Amino acid sequence: MKRNILFALFSLFISFNSYAFKFSPMSTSIGIKGTKNSALFYLENDSEQPIAVTASLLKRQMNAEGVETNEKIGDELSIYPSQLIIPPNEKRSVKVTWVGKTVPTTELSYRLVAEQLPIELDKNKKQKASIKVLLRYVAALYVEAEDYSSDVSLKKMDVTDKNISFVLENKGKKHQVLSNLEMKVTGKKSIELKAEDLKGMTGENILAMSERIFKFERVGKFKEIQLSDKVKINFEKD
């Protein structure tokens, strides 16, 4: 219970004066067969003091508004080591391996969380008060088959006096990041929306077999868009 509270309230405990570490990659994918069923994450201690790090995995889900929730994983993934001490100016790796016995029907999404903890606890204080997360990285991890691909399209557009909302649907079996997103609206007027016009939408992630809703105020270019207009979206596909 104490660990869950610490995880949720991490930002209250962060210390910017601690010895930090570097972490990579922030996003990677692994397969479910052969030698491609694992991935390495690298942790580098570039300080002059040893650091302690714990690594854990969580399932990743996201609702239409982009709110993410995380739950404990089952036994489909293994992580080693989950706890490690990194000596000064040295680098270590954490290996994540798919050990599931069934082939997932769509890409599975996870989070790898790497947290730096103090090596020594203050024995004169209660444990709850003295354990603090000094630094925390949250990486994206996907498990997929080689033939999985994304299929993102505009499902519908809703227009009110004050707002416009776009519902994008990913019917594919793989996630898609809306990199360099652009929109072309055709109706009584032709309107082009660039990435800078679509802040809060461009660069967002749509997980496999899911929807996302993006809402904008009807100001500027958005004020000219009508419900009867045709909308075409373009982005860099992964």
C-alpha cells in the first residue's frame, strides 16, 4: 500500500539535488518469436556516487480523452534485473522478455518504470517518511507480431457554436503516433491546418483498436469549419 501511494504521489517527493542517471530508449517494441522477443533498456550513472534503481512493468491503457491507466502485468513478461546498484560512471542494462504462451491478437502496450531510490535509509525516521523516489523514468514498451500495422482514420467530426471535436479511430493492430499531423478541410472554403494549428493533437498516440477525441475552440481557422465539410488527415505513419 505504501508503495502504491509513493508511485501515485511521486512528484511530491522528487529531489532535484540527487545524483541522477540517464535512461534509454524511451520507446521500443519487441516481438513474440525467436531472438526478437526481448529488449534492453540502458541505465547510465554519470555521477561520482553509486545509485540504486528499481525497474518494473505495468500494463498501459488509454481512454478516448487520452487519460492513461496502469495495472500490474501478468506472467507474460519477465524483467531482469528488477533491482540494481549502478557504480559511479558505469552503465547497466535491464532486459525485458516476452514469455507469454499465447499470441496476442493485437499489439500489447506496457510501461517500463525505472525509479532511483536512496541507497541508505535514515533509521531514525519512519520508513514511510524516509523512502523517496529521487528520479523516475517512464518508457513505452510494445509487444507485437511482425505483420501488425496501424489503420487510423477520422471517424466523425462534431461541430457546435463553441467547439469542434474530431474522433479518430485506429482499427489497426498497432499503435500510431500522429507525427507532423496536417488536416485539409474542403467545403465552401478550403482550409489547411498545420501541426502548429493542431496542438494537443499532433504527436499524440492512438493505441491499437482504440479511439481518441480531440477538441478545439471555434476560433481562428476552426471558426470557418462547417459540419458538412469534408476532412482529410495526413501524418507520418510509423
